[in-house]
Amino acid sequence: MEQRLSTRVESFRTQKEMVKAQYGAAQAQVHIQEAATGISEEMTDVNMAVQRAQDKVLQMQARASAMDELTQSGTLQEIGPGAQDSLDRQLSAISNQGEVDRQLAALKEQMQLPSGDHGQKQLPGEQGQKQLPSIGE
């Protein structure tokens, strides 16, 4: 009886050592795979930190864009140097339109097209027929 019990205890110890060895091997395999694929705990922490930083950047860009839209629409007033009120913005838009008109006139001149309000262009072979308006009318 003592010998059977001794054999069972020895068998149990052997099984325990075998399970311990298998666990150690499995653990080593997991560490190797994590290192190979970059999914280790440290990499996860780094990836999370990078994601948080990207989220902060996107949030700040959204805030800046919203502030620009609010100041351009006149909802928020700018203060300090370079501040414009709604009248300044309207004058700026008018001057930009004048610049567009000047550029259009320069292009027409380069292409030797009639410029101004009275310029009508006729297609060849259409004498006495309906005239087409020039570009920009």
C-alpha cells in the first residue's frame, strides 16, 4: 500500500513538472509571437498614447476650424491686430471680385477676345444671323 501511494505521489509530481514545463513553453511562445507581431504590452501602451495624441490633434483642428467659421460668419468678433468686422469682410469680398474681373479682362486681352459689355462674337459663316455673347456675359 505504501509503495502504491509512493508511486502515485511520484506520478503526481511528474505530471506537475510536465504541466509546469508546458505552461512555461506556452508562455515563451506567446512572448515570442507578441514580440514578432508588435502586440506586446509595451507596444499596446505606445499605440494607445499615439492614438490619444492623434485624437487631441484632430480635436484641436476641429476647434480651430469652428472658430474660423464663426469669425468669418460674423458670429464672433475678432479682436487685436488684423481684426475685421462685417463691413471689412464685405469690402474685402468686393475687392476680391474686382481682382477676378481684372484677371478675366487680362485673359480676354491675351486671347484677343472682345472685352467689356458690348462684345458680341460671331461664328464664321453666320453673317446676319444671331450673335453669341462673349465670355463673361
